Amino acid sequence: EIVLTQSPTTMAASPGEKVTLTCRASSSVSYMHWYQQRSGASPKLWIYETSKLASGVPNRFSGSGSGTSYSLTINSMETEDAATYYCQQGSSYPLTFGSGTKLEIK
Amino acid sequence: EVQLVESGGGLVQPGRSLKLSCAASGFTFSNYYMAWVRQAPKKGLEWVATISTSGSRTYYPDSVKGRFTISRDNAKSSLYLQMNSLKSEDTATYYCARHTMGITFDYWGQGVMVTVSS
């Protein structure tokens, strides 16, 4: 099983601040996918195949990485970006998610 | 507009069974893999099951293998999850998700709560 480790677990950012969330895989994966889950809501696909933005995702978001190290970056934090972000690998079964990074607004 | 609407959740005693349903609309259901993903209270996401377009292939993690069965009815655009021998650790919100190419979960339902308790 591929274990995904996200860091930090929780963080707070000020409006306009640049934010980087990381996800490390225990074995190499082909791509990483990211989901956003706001409080009380269902998850939404946010970034797929490492760097492609899902429909409707603002272009202040970006994704990068390869092998075992991936990241999600917000170029300029906005209030609406406060949420929990999960990474997910689809390279091998069992499919696994990271434990999430809770991003709060300062 | 893609819509996924789950039903069938509730309170069930340990060891008993429950069947969840998911009604899909807004896309050609038979063309997509489908999946169930769960989230225990205040916890992260856990993949539970995936089914191929025809239903001929199914996939499960060890935590539910042998107890849960995913199925689909393409004529009714419906997805199901039969859960047997339920345990307290199965308590969670269960989401139906479209599992595009068996890789990403690109649409999610609103979720249905399952509570396993005596």
C-alpha cells in the first residue's frame, strides 16, 4: 500500500500570502491528485494529474511534483481558500488519500 | 449537470447489514467507473470500493474486502453498496463518486451517514 504523508497538518495564512502544501508518497507514483473539502461540504476534485486544474478552480492554484514528492501552491491566499486539502494517488490499488492539510485564514 | 444522490444510511447494530444506493444523472452512467469513499467523523477520506463500467470488475481495500459488495444497474443509472457484518469502525459518511478512468474522483454526492452502534 502506498502511504501518502501530507504536511503541514494545519496551517494559517494571511490574505495575499503564498501557500505551499506538500504530499510525500512512500513509493513512486505517476501522478498526484488533490481535493478541496470545505467545512460541512463534500470533497471536490481540485487538481488532477499533478498539475491540471479542475473546472472552475482559480488559476492562483498550481500543482507540481514527480516520483514521491508533490505540492499544491496557492499564489495569493484568499478567504475562500480556507479548507482541508487531500492528496490522492491512483497509480496502484488500494487507492489511498493523505490525511489532509487544514488551511485556515489568519 | 452531474448529480449523485445517495440514500439508505442510518443507524444499524454491529454485525447487521445495510445497503446504500446512489442515483446518478447528468452524464452517461454506463461509460464511467464508479466508487464509494467514506469519511469517519472528524477524520480523513478512505476509498471503499470501485466498479468498472460493466460491473465485471470490482476493487476493495482489505478493510472491507469480503464484507462489502459494490454493484451497479446501468439501466437505472444506479450504484449500490451492500455492507455486511458491520463494525463500529464502519461508522462514517459514505460518498458516491464518479471514478473517471479509475483514477480520479471527479464528482461526489452529498454523502449519507452510516452509524454502527448498539
